Amino acid sequence: MVRIAVDLNRCQGYAQCAFLAPEIFTMHGEEALLYRTEADEAHRAKLAQAAAACPVQAILVDAVEVPAGAVSDAR
């Protein structure tokens, strides 16, 4: 599995990712990006292209490593 994260504060809606990897990224309206947080290894090349094409470098692939115990559901 490939992990994907998009910094939505940085994303400006240029939609290059949606053009290059439409099975992962889609635009909702003109500015809102929807994306899958995980993808199969078969999509790695397209994800790398999409991340490289992002004008504001908002896409991270395999860069989401959360240490065990760092996020808790306890309230």
C-alpha cells in the first residue's frame, strides 16, 4: 500500500493531480480536492508524477508515518 497525504492548506486547486491520477484525486467543484489516503503499489508511478506536477508541492506520498501511540482515540 502507498500512503497519500495532501496539505489542503497549501493546495490551490490547480488539479494537476486529478488530471494525472484521476483514480486517486478528484475535484469537487472548482477548488475542493477529494483524494484517497491509500492506493495500491500499481499506482505509485502515477502518484509520483502527480506529486511532482503539483505547483505548490502539497502532495506527500509515503511520507505519513505516525508513531504508535501518537494519536489516541481516548477522550
